[in-house]
Amino acid sequence: MKIVQLYLIGFLLLSCCKVKAQKHYEIRLKSFPSASSEQLCYNIQLASVDLEAINLAGQNYRLYYDGSKLKFKERHSNLLLPEEKYTPLILKDNIQNIDAYGMGLLGFDHSLSFLNINVDLKDDLNGGIILPASGDWVSTALICFDKINQTNAISDDSNYSIFWAREELTKNYATAFLEITEWAAPNVILPIKAATFGDQEINTSLGNQLWDNLPKVYPNPVKDNFFIEYTGKEALSIQIHSINGQILLEKEYPFATYKYSVNLSHAASGIYQVQLRSKDKVFLQRIEKIQ
């Protein structure tokens, strides 16, 4: 009898103390047609990457961009989630043109700008919308920027760069990063973690075309090997270099679908940039090498 009681107590303790594995998502900006050629608009999109559905709760979006070329338009930005479940978009910070030269790895330290957009879950009893287990993209918000006229004419070869805030890239600027949470039960909210970030570096002379299927670069940070996955209709070129410009890898891939492993075991600890090009599109992601 005592043995049975001990077994039951142990079973209950294990059940109570079981820690639920943290889920992961990917995030990107998907180009959205604008009525004006002087404006860039994007849908913020999220997707689950663990083959598990995610009940989307609160969201705190922080982006860094070049304030000398782009100006955020609050009145043209809208929530794309159900109003009965979520609060309106809240603009918490919109900082323009900070001179942070030499502070980090972004190429526009002299005109660093960032914005913080917050969305809270109102329905704490039933949760919000679902990011499906299939990994389909879900649009959560629309954000727009005006192109800033440079020397009285917008240059056809101007680059417009937008980067998501996260520790391995933007910690030198601020300690606030992208935050997304999951509704797990009534009044129970859990953090979820980003697996990939869809940063954008767009050259207007190439038509502002973005990726239909974002490449995936993981894990991050990396100790020995990381992987690049890409499924598309075009060939892809890969270049990896250090912050000092040293090229570690440069290779062309004529294949439409592949998974490629990169060995960084020989590289020193630090930040490296992965640059992927496919015809008229560029994908950039910083990765951190650890020991």
C-alpha cells in the first residue's frame, strides 16, 4: 500500500513539474502594394516552425531602419488582427536619426532610427488567433514608410534597410528586443522564441521584390555547424563574411531546393553575416559564433 502511495505521489510531482518546451516562430516583412511610389508598405507576418500550432498573444515589434532614407508613417499603419481579441497598435517609441556611429553592425549608425509597436491580447480567457502547425504565414499588422527625398530626387539605386531587433545584432543600441508570446490557458501567457528573422535590404533599382519563401538560417547562436535551407525557383549564391570584411565562404548554387551545412568550428567567436542572393533579391542575417 505504501509503495502504491509513493508511486502516485511521484507521478503527481512529475506531472506538476513537467516543463513545456518553448515554441519557435519566424517573422518577416512581406511587401504590400502602396498607392504611392514614394512609399514602402509591408505586412508583418508570423509563422510557427515547430509543426505545432501557436495561440498568438501579445506582440512587441521593434525595427531598426535608416532614418535618412525612410520615415515611419503611423497614420498609414494598421492592425490586421481581430479587434475583439487584440488592442489597437500602440506606437511606444519612434526615434529618428540617432548618431550611433561605431556602436554596432548596422550600416546606418550615423542615422539610426527605430520604432516600437505594441499589440496586447484582450481575450485572456479564450486566447487569440492561431499560427497553424502547417507553418503558413499569418499577417498581424501593416506598416508603411515614406521614402525621404535625397538631394531633391529619390535615387534609383537607394538601399532601404530594415532589421528586426534581437540580441545578437542590436544589443549595442538597446536592450529591448522583439517579444512575442503565446496564450497557453486562461490568464497564462508564455514567451516564444524567434527562429529566423526576415530582415530586408532592398535596392529600388531592382523593383523592391522580396522573397516568397524566406531562406532559413539556424541555429543561432552557433557553435560548430549551422544550416541554410532554401526552397525556390531560382539559383542562389551564398557569401559569409566577418564584420571586418573577411570572406569565409562564397559559393553559387544552381539548384532550386537545397539544405546546406556550414562549418564554423574553425572561426573565432563573434558576429558574422550571411548574405544570400537570388536574382533580384537579397537576404541578410547576422549569426553569432560561440565557443
